[in-house]
Amino acid sequence: MTSDHQASLPVLIAGGGIGGFAAALALSKAGFRVRLFERAQEIKEIGAGIQIGPNAFHVFERLGVTEAVRAKAALPQKLVMMDGISGEQVVSIPLDERFLERFQHPYALIHRADLHRLLLDACLGSERIEIVTNVKVNGFTDDGDSVVLRTSQGDVRGRALIGADGLWSTVRAQLVGDGEPRVSGHIAYRAVLPIDEVPPELRSNTMTLWAGAKTHLVHYPLRGGELFNLVAVFHSDRYVEGWDAVGDADELHLRFRDAVPTVKALLSKIETWRMWVLCDREPIREWSKGNVTLLGDAAHPMLQYMAQGACMAMEDAVVLAEEMAATPADPAASFLRYQERRYLRTGKVQMSARLYGEFYHARGVNRELRNQFLQSRSLEQTLDGMAWLYDPDAIRSTELQNETLALAQ
């Protein structure tokens, strides 16, 4: 195949989630044509609220969607962690001028469907992006000069392939072949309430986490305070996999039987919960081969305890576009540089998320030590602990990533 013909081919993306659309948008801004394939017949996002840290806003700026995000997001006044057993406050982090001065951007709360939609709209506004729905990806063949994507609607040829097809990625299964995701034994129930159904004393503009024994409850406002997002997490061995299934309210209330009255009162407000099983994978260094690479949950799925799954996927997107723009005629080399820049940072978030899960769910003496440790820290110490994730240079170069790892050892 001639280089001219190769250059005329689009970049193929499997998966129409937040990461897939961010990648399509970033690549289109770098001058590439993109064809994105989504299995669902209709482009829409399930789920409820998600948290987006300051590092995500650096990505939004580069994608040109900052104002659209701000129009949909809620900006909490503080992050609060409460002990769900004793009711005492463990830590409160004000998200005021000190936070903004340190990290240059706010901490925000947004409905997943709103973020997904605004990225979709930005993609629909680009002449370089084609979105194809109701297509199942079955596999791929890398010919060296191009990639053939095998789909339920026939074969499609592109200059390169990006697997952004999530936790159960078909592209990853062929590229990496490391089996099924790791089931954590943690179950998450999610629900959204109209704000007028929430007790008035809990309607404050905060992101609040109630940490219990092998349980926690998170709640915060959405859509300018019109909605109230609830996520309840507990340990259970009843489930192997699942997403967006109807939750068992009896088990939920059983797991939270030792919680403070405030937590029980909130849980009692929900009649129907949607449930999913939390899974991740071990971090890997190599998720690219030839003209095929992975992005987001397909590359580095993580538990939700650091609220960084969507953020990491969007960071992937802009770094990937940077590297492809640097050597547009050599996607394989671009993909190797991209994964080299990303694997340590995303691996650190994967492992940190597991640790945070244990930290939130501590019992007995561990719980008391956790509370004592967090309560003794100054605000400056707390912000310093966030710096590796939120600082303006968060999307680091390979050299800085390796330097960070060396310092940590």
C-alpha cells in the first residue's frame, strides 16, 4: 500500500464512550480523519454522577469544551469525609481560592450523560469525524501499512486502530489476551434523587463520603443542584459480573446496618437502585502492538475510589493525539511513545484506587488509625498529597514519569 493511500485512510476507534469520543475529538483537532464505531444502536451514556478533578480541565481546554463542561457541572464548595459509624468528621477540604491557586482548575461534579453528550456534540460538529452505530467489533488484522477492523457490518480499513471499548474490550482480548477482568468483590449501587426529596440538612454543596466498615456512601449535587447523586458501595461475593442491573435493596440495607442514622435515612429514600460489580486489571506496560493500541478502561481499568476513570481516558486521548501528530506517517511508533508516557501514571492510579478502597472501608483499629492520621494533617499537607495527580504538569513526559517512579522507590 502506498504512503499516499495510507495517509488518506481514517483512524479507526472502537467504542463510543467518554474516552472514545475524547480521542476522536483530539485526533480531529490534530488533522486526522476518524471513524468511530459504537455497538449500541443509539449513542447514549448510562450511569449517574462522576467527579472530575483539576487534571481533567487541562484536557477540556485542549479539546475546546471547557465552557460546555462548566455550563453542565456543579462546583462543590468542599470535599468531606465522615466516619459512617461514629458520625464524626474525618477531613474537610475547602475547594476555595487556595485549591484553585494550587491546581489552576476546580474540582467539579457532572452527570456522566452530560459529559458524554457534550463530547458527542463536539464530535458531530467536526467534518473529520464519522460516527457509526449498531456495529459490533469482532476483531482486527494489522497488515503493517494499515489495519482491517472486522465488524458485524463487514470489514473496514484504516491507517490505525484505537481500542476504546471498555473493560471487556474485544480489541484488548486479541491484542493482549490476558483473560477476564479481576473481580474486586465490591458492589456499587447508584441512584439519582430530585433535590426536593433530600433532607434539607444534607442539601449542602459538598461532595460527601461516609466511610463505614467494608461500606461507604457518596453523595453530591448535580445539574446546578436540581439532582442529588448517591453511590453506595459494599463488599459482597454474590456477584461475578454485571452492569446496570437492578440492585437488591435488602442486601444493601443489611450491609449498612451499622451506619449512622443520616446514612440510613438517605438509603431509605431510594426505592430502585441500579447495581454494578467493580472490576479492574493488573497494570501492564505494553498495550500497543503495531498499528493498534488501547485507551481508557480497555488499557487500564481501575476501581472508582479515586474518581479518575474518565479523567485518565481523556488524558490518554490528548497524549495519543500529540504523539500521532508528531509522526503521522508512523502510527506504530506514535503508539509506543504514547504508552510509554502513560503506563506509569495510569498504573499508579490503578494501584492507588485499590488502596483507597481499603482505606475507605477500614474496620476496627485500622479505622481509628485512618481517622487519626487524616485529622492530624494540615490543609497544605493534604493538597501536597494531591499534587501528583492534579498539578498542572499532571500529563507528564516519559522522563518525568520515570523520575517520579525512581523517587518513589
